[in-house]
Amino acid sequence: MTTIRSLRRAGAAGLAAALCASVIAPVHAAPPRAHTASGDSIVLYSAQGYDSAMSKAYYKASGTKVLLTDDSTGPLVARIQAEQNNPHWDVVWFDGDSTMQALDDQNLLYKWTPSNVKNYTSLGTSLIPSDHAFYPTGVTAAGIITYNTRKLSPAQAPKDWSDLTTPRFKDAVAMNDPAYSGPTYPFIAGMLQRAGGVTSGESFFTRLKANGLKVFQTNDPTIHSVETGARMAAIVQDSAYYAAKATGASVGVVYPKSGVTVLPGEIAINAKSKHLKAAEAFVNYVLSQQGQHVMVHDPNDSDSYFVPIVTGVAALPGRQTQGITFQRLDYKYAGTHENTIKAWFHAHIVQ
């Protein structure tokens, strides 16, 4: 269900296009907390639900303090923009490679290779950018199909995206609004990509709307509409589904065989950090089995329901990790065309 943690994703995709622009408008961000790193500390800007637990665990393991600024992705990126001439941060951590790539395009990120890249699974290795400016820490699916288990059996549940446009699901499907729900934009961009182009992808959403699609702002009302039976099925980020399921909600999950868009958590180091060695050591810890076990820590936190991409690390119980066709988003294209795609979706699907 929607929590402050799940809402933190909402700013990630939405900033990519603006950040990619050659001229950035002035950002009036709230002043960062009075964190000043020293030789035995680093400053972490993070939008992850497990960042506080990670900071404490790393201090216990290394003796290095992690001075944490915990906020949503949007304000964090605004701070980074405002601090370009005098950065206060050493490490940044949030969901979404489009936004992280936008920071990289401005030469704000440190390019290096952690020794713990050897710990990655094949999926994790495939998500490393060619210039090694940021690194994935875990993945979720930007969109899956969840359904009401009191109204539909597994055999009756939709099997692929196209099923949602059939008469059987007339006035029975819901999804989130990409203007509010961060993971929804990567889902939409991924659907356009899987369909083979913008025109084919737009046709899917047009048919979905014609079939009675209901658009809510965020995961909470969308999943609630399925749980109550107001809607039989919905499209949401899979970690939100697992968090709802853990509360006892009568919902099931379908990973369409045609594929789901992978949404990686990403971590990076400030190119101007005065504590590079300490920052490197922290990122290496996050990519270690010990650090990853800290991330899989809280069944009440939807962020903990990710698919591990480090060998030897198990997902939270009940989290599906096999039988998923993950497809990587062309995040550079998605970031560049985000405003156009969102504008079309709002004009033709939301309204």
C-alpha cells in the first residue's frame, strides 16, 4: 500500500527530461541538513526505505559514520542541482536509471568499478551502464497485473497485457497516473517499447481506456479498488503488490509472458566528493552479501520486496523471483521523450 517509502519513487522518473536539458532552471530547494563529512564519515542522500538500517549497519561494520539525508527523489535531485558549485553529498541512492543517467549527463557522477561487481548475477551485470557511473542495487517490476482473488481464480486471471482490453474486463481495470506515480511512467515507456513503437503502444492504452480503464493517482487507491472488488484487476509496481499481500489483501499477481519493465534501484558517488575512498567503501558494502541482507529487512516496507541481483542473497519470503521476463527500458530514450509521452497519456487516457 502507499507509504512515505512508496511515494518516494514518485519523483524519480518525472525529473529525467528536465535534468537532461542543457539549461536547468533555478531550483529553489530547501537547504540541506547541516551535514559535514569528515575523514571518518560520508553524506548519503537517499530515497530508499532501508537507508537508515544500512547506515547503522555500515557504521557498526566499518566505524565510518553515514550522515543520512532521507527524502523523496525529487527534493534530493533538486538539492543536488542547487549544490552543484558546493556539493554537500558523497553518495546518492534512489530508484530509476533515467534520472541517474540525467545526473551522469551533467558529469556529476564519479566513474569507477567497485570490486564487488563480481557479486552480481547476470541480470545485475546487464544493468551496469557502459561508463560505470552508477550501479544497480536491486530491481522491481515497474508494472505487473494484480487481481482480486475472490472474483477471479488463477485460471480466470488475465495472462498478458492484451487480455485487459477484452470484453471480459470491461470497466474492470485500474492503473496509476504517471503524473503522481513514479514507476508508472517507466511502465508506460516500457509498454511502448515492447509494442514496437510509440504508435503501437499508444494503441494499447487507447483500447484500454475504451474498455473502461480507471486511472487513480497512486498505488493505494488503485490496489484498494481491486481488494474491495470495485475493479477486478490493476497495473501497479510489483513491490506495492507484495506489501499489500503481506497485510492480508485478497490480491494475486500475474507477470505477463510478453515481459515487464525492470526498475533498478541505483547508487552513485559524487564526482566532486572529497571522501572518494570512504564513498567507494560504502558502495562496495551495499553490493556485498552482508549489505544486501540489510536491505531485505522489513516485510512492512515495500522497498524491501525487491529482486536481489547479488549472488547468495534471498528475497523476502513470498516475493517471486523466477519466471519473470524482465525487459530493460531504453532509459536514455525514455528520459528524453518523457514530457511528450506523459502529455499524450494525460490528454488521451487520463482525461
